Amino acid sequence: VGALNGLMTARFKVHPFIGTMATNFILGASALTIMYTNMLGGRTDTVKIPENSKFVTLVQGEFLGLPNILWFALIAVVVMTIVWNKTKFGRNMFAVGCNPEAARVAGVNVTVVTTMVFVVAGILYGYAALFGMASNGGSVGSSTFGNHGLYAIAACVIGGVSFTGGVGKIRGIVFGVLLFQLISDSTGFIAPGNTAIGLVFIGIVVAIAVIFDMLKYRTKQ
């Protein structure tokens, strides 16, 4: 799926957000159609890992006083930090993000790099979905993580990732995730029982971050 999204973007110049939204609709609806027609016991939109699964028990456990899900997230952070900073692929990602034409002139295969970025993203989506499902008790429905894609974008923007490309660091993304979660959790004290107010504050923070990002981009131009 990542390769398909990458080829749409790299070869056919489809906007990444539109392309991935289209495949999300297609694959999500296809999965629900299959589940509705083939699941034993009638129609359902829920996928469930057996409750006695060792994997679910592992993910929901703790190590050194911290939830195991945090350690699995840390593994992803460490791996991507190495890829981002210590590999040729990581350097090429920055080059293509900053200026694809200049990267092409410098000998970078922009189509391959762009496609591989989407492939890596697809792997990480699957990784997050698998552990997210296990941490949710092994059961998820069609709307369980419905807004998490947008939340991820918001956390990255807060963490300094530029919409114009070529700017961003893993530590910034981690900071953005922590700040995003802090805002979400703290709004429970501001307006108990009203989770929607948290989205208001998050929206304000994201808007400010994007405005500053665009101002920096215009200054560079």
C-alpha cells in the first residue's frame, strides 16, 4: 500500500494527502465489506485478537515500571533516528524534501526515494496499528482509531516538521507527540467531561505552528 501511494505521488504527481486519503477510503471500505459478508455469526465491523493471546498480554504488561507499549514505541523511534541521521536514504529524504529538482540534478533517484518514504511510512502504520490494537484489549472497530492519522499530522507539525518539506527531526516529532498528549490530557481539568475542548486547543496550537512554518518558508524564499 505504501508503494502504491508512493508511486501515485512520485510518478503521477498526485498530492500526498489526496492520494493517501483515496487509498484509505478504498481499502477501509473494502475491508469492511469483506468483514460484513464473510465473518461468522453475521455482520460485524470489529476485529479481535483472542483475549488469552500472549501478544496482547505482552503489550499490556510493564517493564521497569513503564508500559511495554512505550518501549515498543521507543524501538521505532531509535530505528527511525538511525535511518534518518545515519543512512544515505535518510540524507536523500532531506534532499528530496528540500528541493527535488536539485536532488535529481545531484544524482538522487527522486521517484525511488519518494516511493520508499511511503513504503517506510506504511510499515510504521502497520506497526502502530498492531500494537495499538493489542493495547486496546485486542479488539478494534472501524472507528477506534478514526482520527489518529490527523492527530499524527498535528503532532508532527507541533514538533517542527515543515509542510514545505526538508525540515524536521525525530526528537522534534517525539516532543510534538508529548505536547499533543499533554494538551489532550490537561483539558480534562479545564472542562471535566468535555473532551471536545481539547481539540479546540490542539487546533489553535497547530494553526499557530503552521503559520510560523509558512512565515519561515516565505522568509527563506
